[in-house]
Amino acid sequence: MIFGGLSYLATLYKAVPNHEVTVIAQIAMQVFGKGSIMFMVIQFTTALILIMAANTAFADFPLLLSFIARDGFLPRQLSKRGSRLSFSNGIILLALASSLLVIGFHGNTHLLMPLYAIGVFISFTLSQFGMFRRWTTSKSEGWKHKAVINGTGALITAATAAIIGATKFLHGAWIVFILIPLFVLIMYRVKIHYNSVAEQFTR
């Protein structure tokens, strides 16, 4: 609904992306007038949403790391809570990774967008495929209808990720296709290490 409304207004008012004024700001200026109360409300709300989105990564990513660490695919230190009852090691790791990306791409969001887009659509594809497999395996009531929905979603998001990867490959998307397999390999090596240590203790 929101996406459709914004797309219609952007087409109606010929709002196009540029480096100085966002599309939402352009629409708000056309609808309410520059400097009006509603224009300022929309700008403030947009900024607040972006702040909350950034905070979400620091709230949930360390928690996700702790789950993976408990399963033995990452160092156990990531599953430990700090003195403030938060996963401090995960927060520090995320801060360092974020800083490296900002420095490496000189803070240019246009260069970072392909990485974000591919990461998002790959995660959507994996989650949709996971649900598709769940429905086809459990075969609970109404499983066929649900499997079709999730299967279709997996195909659409996989196609979108492939298109973005192909069109933006030379614009930085290649990094994702190197880092994801590398991270998977590292996690499996960590798991093998923990299994090896566990076997030594049981002897």
C-alpha cells in the first residue's frame, strides 16, 4: 500500500532520485510545500525510522550470532552476555564490520546498496525456501496452498537476487559472492574444531 502510493506520487510529481533531496522529500514538498509543518513531520519521521532501522541491527544481529555460536558454528565467546546483559562481543564485531564497510566504500551509500540488496534477497530466498520445505515435509492441513505461496516467493526473490547480482556485479556485488561462501566455510571449520575438541575430551 505504502509502496504503491509512493510510486504513484513519484510518477505524478516526477520525483527522481538525486544526491541532495530524497524522493520522499520531493513528494512532501510538492504536496505540502517546502518548510510546512507536515513537510517537517515527514522529514523527522523518516529520520526516526532510519535511526530505528540502524538500531535493529545492533539489537538483533548479536542475538543471531549467539544462537549460531551455541550451535558451535562460531566462537563460543559470541554466545556470552557482557556486564550489561547484552551480547557485547557481537556488538563489537558488528561495529568493526560496519566501520570497515564505511571506510572501504568511503561512506558512499550508492556503492553499498548492491551489497544490501543482494543480502536481503538472499535471506528472503533462504527463509521462503525453508518454509517451502517445511510445508512439503510436514504436510499439515492446507500445506499445498502454503507451499505454493512460499515456493513462488522463493523463486521470485532468487530471480531478483540473481538479476541484481548480474547487473551490479562490477559495482561491488562481487564481494557478496566471495564473502558468503567464505563465511560458510569459516563456520564449518569452527564446527569441525569444536567437534574435534569434544572428541578429545570424551576419550
